[in-house]
Amino acid sequence: MPWEVLGKLNAMCRNIKTLHNFEPPATEDEIRAAALQYVRKVSGSTKPSKANEEVFARAVDEIAHVTHHLLAELVTAATPRDREVEVTRARARAERRFEQAA
């Protein structure tokens, strides 16, 4: 299936944050948190059963490892984004969204 079709069929989970092209770069904790959110989403479980703990943890480890390599190898000509600016923008978007809902 082409990438553009996949993107339209299944939007990214809101809890998984963009990690590429930030200054300072994504930390191991951020990469691991994204991997954990991915595994939770795919498995449909926020906490695995005892029988699935090992495979769940291994999946998080492997996805974090691959994500680290992906981020290290991606290239861009864009200026790195500033984390503080992005946090401020996200807060402003949330305020507007919640004001409209009220």
C-alpha cells in the first residue's frame, strides 16, 4: 500500500510525539516513550498480562532501538525546531481547542 494511502487510513496516535529535527535531539527517554506508546497502540493493551510481559518489553526495546537508528540517519535541510517554542505552540492549540469545546 502506498505511504500516502496508509497515512489517510490510520492517523498517528496523538500520544506519539514527533522526535525528528529538534534541538537538542530526542533523548533516550523520549524515544522509549514513543516506542511504548506504539506497542500499546498496536497491541491494544496499556499493560500486558503476565503471559505477554516479556514479548511486550522486547517489542518496546526493539522499536526503541530501530527508532534511535532511524533518527540518527534521517537527513533534512530544515532548521532544527526549538522544543520550548513547540511546547508553547502546543499549549496555545490546546487552549483554543478547549475554549471551543466549552
